[in-house]
Amino acid sequence: MISLILISLILFLLGAQFLKLQWKSRGFPPGPTPFPIIGSLWRINFRADHGNLKKLAKLYGNICTLWLGHKPMVVLYGFQAVKHGLTTNSEDVSGRLQTYVFNKMANGKGILVSNGLIWKHQRHFGIGALRKLGMGNKGMERGIQTEAHCLVEFFRDKDGRAVDPSFPVVHAVSNVICAVVFGHRFSQEDETFRQLIEAYNCIVAFGNSYLYYMCETFPWAAEHLPGPIKKALFSCDFVRSFIRQEIKRHRERGTIDEPEDFIDFYLEQIEKTKNTPNSTFDEDNMVQSVFDLFLGGSETTATTLRWALLYMVAYPEIQEKVQKELDAVLSPSHLVCYEDRKKLPYTNAVIHEIMRFGSIVLITIPREAVRDTTVLGYRLPKGTMIMANIDSALFDPEYWETPHQFNPGHFLDKDGNFVLREAFLAFSAGHRICLGEVLAKMELFIIFCSLLQTFKFTLPEGVKEVNTEVVFGSTMKPHPYKLCAVLR
């Protein structure tokens, strides 16, 4: 009898919650029916991948609603929806979620997932410090050229033998941001540096996974889930500990006449604002800002370069055309610089097509409406999540002639001049656009050109096919592969 009453009570409560959700969903864009507790993420199998989001758009249109438990998440699909959704009322949708996982990983600090004054101060300071350190000019270019040279020497030492390029590419790109934030580079043999890279890989693999969405939907159960969530949180702690050690070394060194890296600038800023009421400049925000810059400045660029080498092996005729242009414009001894892109339209087009076709960031980190606003004609209340499917803009058939083919012609006009297409949103849009866009483009151009100037990349002997399928995660990585770098 008691069990029957309990079951009836539970069913009544679930029914009441179901009706409440249906009432709450009125006025939002259409979407799958939300259920109590689980919301409607079941409709995409708790995984925001290309196929699931495409099916969702076909069923409900280019703006639809998913429910993360009882919290609405508006999904933008296709170039027009993504562009207007992120830029029309850009400031209104510039918030970040303060969810279970984000709070565990950042606690509202730093640049990437902070809000309000903390975000505005940290982002503004971050952009200013990167500019002072040479972003976009010769100052930072020299550091990239150094890493490009080290990567060239790595492949030269292999003497054409088959090699997995993953770690040396990650090492080169990570060392660029290491020089910026820490003021020095690490050797490939440095064990702590290897652990740092592995920690970031773990964090990235956890994001956008089944377990990530499960943790956000059922935060009360997340503490008891073994495996990836615990490993990801441990990795975050390891990275923060690593950064604090670097800060300690900077403090022990004492003040210097001219700041040499991001930590120097930040320590100087803490000193300048120590008597300012409500200052957001403190060690916790410094640690998280460095954490965010390292994540944003290494993972995406390294993954794009891994795709770049794989595509050159997969499309040897395109590799050959790039090398013909490089040979015609640059002397063999020329040190590649970012300014050279203006004389190398085809090569520049290939690099942009690698970013488009590789489409490594499938969705933006979800944003949040900081006030009641309108998105594509729908009134969205404060607190609504907005998730933009960047991938759908990069493959939108209305804006790309051959979206599902690797075609550098997407970025060339009829006269062979480079053109940047409006649907190229690889770095997102609006108030949260990637602050490291210029640095990423500099790295991709200089390292890619330096490698193709020196080597022809081929498949290892006996390997007939190239696997260009993605490994799903926060970023879309290629499967592990080997190639041969043959001196030209």
C-alpha cells in the first residue's frame, strides 16, 4: 500500500514537472519534447556532433531549442543563423554558463568562461598584454620562426622515415604560447612539459563528450561518477599547479625594468591595482587567464596543423601547387614571415581551406543571455543558453560552392587573388570572438610554409589510404597517422 502511494506520488510529481516544462517551452524556438530531469538531450544522444545537429536542423529549422535538464539551450545552425544570433545583439548573448563543470574547472575566473567585470577586465588586459608582447608584428613572429625551424630540424633528423607528427607539432605550437606567457620554451624531453600537454589533452577530450553532458544534466550524480570527470578535474589541478610554480619563479626573480612575458605584465598589473576597490586582478584570475591562453593558443592551432599535414598527403596535387608558388616567390634561404601571405594567394587560400574543411571547433562554448533579448525573432529570457554550430556555417551550401570537397578555390577570385569569405567563422563571432585569431593565423602560415618549403610529405611505404575521419571531442582531431617528410 505504501509503495503504491509512493509510486503514485512520484508519477504525479513527474507529470506536474512535465506539464511545467511544456508551459515553460512556449515562446522558445521549436525543438524535441523535453522530459522531467533528462530534458531533451536524449534526442541528440547526449552528443552534439555534426550528424545529430544536422538532423535537428532538418526537423526544427535553423534555430531550435534543446533542454539541458530544465534549462533551455537555443541551437543556431547555418551561416545566417550563427552570424545574426551571435552579432545582432552581441552584448546581450556574451555571457558564459556558470554550470557544474565550468565552475569546477574555472570557478568564474579568467577569460574563457568568466562573466561581467571579471571577463571584461581580464579579456581587455589579455588583448593589451598580447599586443605589447608582439601579437601581429615582428616581436612574436621571431618566436614562431624559431619553433618552425625546430620542427623542420625534427623532420630533417628523421631522414624520410615514417613518423607520427602529432607530438612535435603540439610541442612547436605550445612553445610559442609558452614563450608568450612564461617567457621561455621547453625541450621535447622535458617530462613536466609532456605531462602538461597530456593534461590539456585530457581536458579537451572530456569537453563535448557523453559524460560532459551527463555531468551537466545530473550534477548531483557527477561527484560519484568514476573515470573521465575525475581525470579531467585532476588534469585541471595539475595545470594550475604548474602555472603557480611558474608565477612563483617570476616572483622570486623580482621586478624587472621591462616585462618580458604575460606573467610579468600581470604581476605588474596586480601591483598597480592593489589599492583599487573591486579590482579583479589577483593570482587566481592570473592562473586561470594563463590556463585559458595556453588552452586557446595551443590546442586548436596544433590540431589544425595536424590536419594540414594530413591533407597535404591526401591531396598531393594541392601540395605540389603550394610548393610551386613558394618556389616562385620565395628564395630557398628566405625566412618565412607573415607578410609573405600577400604574395602567396594560393598558399593562403589552402591554409584557410584547411581551417574550413577541418572545422575543428564544431560548436562554440555555449553562451548565455545576460538580459532578456531577441535572437532571430524569438524573445529569449535572461539565462537562456545559446549554442552556435560553427561547423554548419563552414559547410553551408548556400555560401560554399563545394562545401564537402577540399577546395582552395573557395578563397580565390576569378583572377587568383585571395578573398576572405563572410561565412568563414572559424574563430566565432561577436563579443566572444577568439582573441588569439591573429596569433593562430601567424603560426599556421609561418609553420606550414616553412615545412612545405623544405619537405615533400608522403604516405609511408605500403600505406594506400588516408583516413580523414575525425576523432570526436571538444576539438575534432584526426586519427593518429604517420607520414614521411622527404627533403626537396
